[in-house]
Amino acid sequence: MASNVLATSPSPVPAATRSFDGPVHPGTRAAFVAVMVVGFAYAGFSIFNDTQQVGEQLALGVFVFLGLALLIALGFEFVNGFHDTANAVATVIYTNALPAHFAVVWSGFFNFLGVMVSSGAVAYSIVTLLPVDLILNVGSGAGFAMIFALLFAAVIWNLATWYVGLPNSSSHTLIGSVLGVGLANQLLTNGAGGTSGVDWTQATKVLTGLWMAPLIGFCAAALLLLVIRHLSRNPQLMKPPEGDAAPPRGIRALLIFTCTAVSFSHGSNDGQKGMGLIMLILIGCAPTAYALNRTLPASETPAFVRSAAAADAALTRSGAQVIAETQARAVLKQSLATRQVLTPATYGAAIAVSRDLAQRVSSYGALSNVPAQAAPNIRNDMYLVMDTARMIATAPGNRMSKADLTALTDYQKRLERGTRYIPLWVKVAVALALGLGTMVGWKRIVVTVGERIGKQHMTYGMGASAELVAAGTILAADRFGLPVSTTHILSSGVAGASVASGHGLQRRTLIQLAAAWLMTLPVAMLLAGGLYWLLLTLVRTAGF
């Protein structure tokens, strides 16, 4: 298309050029629409059922607002599907291992499975980048301005880069949006630090995965291809396909396996980013039903109380000052705002709030029994103590013993389990959005990866090396709760494999890919920050 910047330049790989403009069967469109309708109906019924079970009545306006926010959040995952997942199918298509339309359906299905088995750790690693004061007040006007600024900024930049065929990272975009909102919130609160801005300790951890992804993809894929070339006794691995002929059976099985692994791992990691946003939306619109993890069994309560007592004892041994429970929350908020947590007053305030929290949870018997009016306050107390415990445990200069640090970390993790969870219907909705998105807009990115990175046609070994590296890296990151970019890893892997094969790289495409990688973070930050300011102004003008 004329609008596709990358497609305007003639490819030096004419043998690889192929058309994906075949007709789509009408039954496919009907099935696609049917799945979307059923998915939205399931989500709507689940929200209605969850709120009814806890006695929360959503006004019609709130329900409509919630539906709009969820639609945009799922739209982000839909765009993510055809933007990022196209990378997974490019190699099997350009090595003739699978027909194009079958490959995208196959990839979409395994994206769905990856989302369904994901842990949720990545979802909250991004959420924790947000300012704590906005998370605590996510149901306020500022909280809703934050959510919509994040969603609109991420979707706009993803669509813009897809439109010109650039394999941009949805993870990179979303993280940039989160940082933009955090910085804007800090500026709008007269430069206050701490809870009003970005948690740069967590941001550094998350950003490390992003800048390392291209290096890992390039170097590991190049090294793996050299190892395969040295060890393999099958010379066909290093040859490109002949015309439209399918690869030999063993090689074809390997390529299908690597495509499946990338699709599954992409779902398990990238799908969680939308989950975190959806949970923020749900907590803001229906806090009674979603503020606490009501799925935890009553048997968890005694262990929670014991863990709270152990953490209190650890803080007491560190020299905690006695703080009245009525003053403790203000002390903790101030400590988090200034990020000065290694003080006797902070320790004492954490103990006071923790004891009150443990007493209330114990009196209810389980989080599922917490009454509607108490749920938001208990969640906020959990967040205050949880973030304080995390900052104390990781702060430089902490001189706690190993046993005390273990007790504090265990308590933090139990608090996380009480507030961080993903309902099944959220996983299903995100999985459907990601899987269906894979089947829609994949063509532009597939052409870029398949034709416009290397100077010669992709060989079987190149495709397998790039995808094995991508799948392994993403699954490892998922294990540690780190968001990484499928796009960056796989595109760099294709480039590394091309260099290792001696094929060389297309300079123009590399410059455009590098430009997209460098521009994404600042552009997403500016977009999200500007939108947050605009939406917050509108909210305050309307008196919300």
C-alpha cells in the first residue's frame, strides 16, 4: 500500500515477495464476529454476577463507563495481537512451513493458551510503576484520567507504527505511557516526589528488560545459528526454500514448533499487560467486587495473621517508634512520598496499620467475607503496608538480619496475594482479543520481518534460530515477572541470524527499526502525559 512507508522501497529479495491478498471465506468473518460477541457477553455477565454476589449495585452510567474503558483496554490487546504476534508467524510463512492464513489462526490459538496459563506477575510489575497515590485513588477523577490517558496513548502509537509497517513493541509503548502519566502527575502536584511520581527503582528494573532485548535477540540468534551450522548434519537447514515448496518434514516440524513456542510465550507475557490495566479499571468502577482477592480460602487467614506478627516483630527489633494507629496512615504516606522509609517512625506506623489490618481480616475470617463498605479501606491499608514493606526490604542501607528480611518479604507477598489477582473472565477476554487480533492485521509486520531485514531470503536455520531465542527469552522473563518485547527480540534475532549467515542487512530498514525503538519511549511519554493533563483538566472542570 502507498501508505506503508517500508513498502514504498523495492525489496532486494524478489524471491521472497509474496501476496497475502487472497479472499477470506464469508464463514470466517461470521465466526470471527460470533466469537467477539460471545466474548463480550461473557465479560458483561461476569461483571454483573461478581458485583451481585458481593451486593454492589452499579449505576447505569458507571456500567456504561466501565464498558467503554474495557472496550478500549481490549482494543489495546487486539492491536497488540496483530502488531506483535505477526513476528511469530513471519518465519513459518517465509520458509513455507505453514500457509499464511493457517499460520495466523494457529498462532492466535496458542496466544490464547499462553494468556490463559499466565501467572499475572508481569501485569502487576507494570502497574507498580504508576504513582501510588493514583493507585490508591483509582476510582477518583484523577484515577480515571490516568487509565484513559494510558490506553489512548498506547493504542495511538501502536496503530501509527503498524500503519507504516514498523515492528514496534507494545510493551515499550505501554511502559512509556505509564512513565509519562507518572511524570505528568508529579509536575501537576507542584513537583512533589515519592508517591506522586514514578517509582524509578521499579522503572529501572522494567526498562532493563527493554534495552537488553535487542542485544539478546541479535547476539543469541547469531550464536545459535553458528552452533546449528557446526553441529547439524543436514545442509538443508542453511538453505532457503525453493519456490513454494514446503521444507523437509523434520525441518518443518522444527519451524512449526518454534512458531508455536513464540506464540505461546508472547501470550503468557504480553497478554498480562492488558490484564493489569483492566484490573485498575475494575477496581475503580467496582471496588467492592474487585479491590480484594475474594478467591483466597479462609485457611489463608491464620497464616496471614502469623506473617503480620512476624513482620511486626522484625520491625520492632529494628527500633520501631510507637505510633498511634490514628496517625499511622499519614506517617506512611509521608514516608512513601519522600521515600524515606528507614526510620523508627515509619517502622512504628507500619506496625500500627498492620496490626489493625490483621485484626480486621481475622475478625471477618476471610477476605471473601469483608463487607462492601470496608473493602476499599482494607485494600488501601494493604497497599500502604505492602509498598512500605517492599521499600524497606530493598532500600540501600537496610541493616536488618536475613531472618527479619525474610519475614518482611513473606508478609509483603501475602499482602500482594490479597490485592493482586486476575479473574478467569479477564484472562478469557484478553486471550480472545489477543488471539483475534493476530488474525486481522498481521500482513504489514510479516512483510517487514520476512522481506526487509535481511538482504537475502530467510533460510530454515535463520527462522528457527530467531524464534527459539525469542521463545526462550520471553519464557525466562515471564518466570521473573519482567515485561519484555517479542518484537525487539525476534526482529533483532532475524537480523543476527542474517549476519551470521553472511547475508547482510538492509540499512534503510534497520535505521527505521532503530528510530522506532528510540522514539517509542519519549513519544509514548509525551502522548500519555499530555492526554493525562487534558483529561484531568476536563475532569476537574466538570467537578468530579
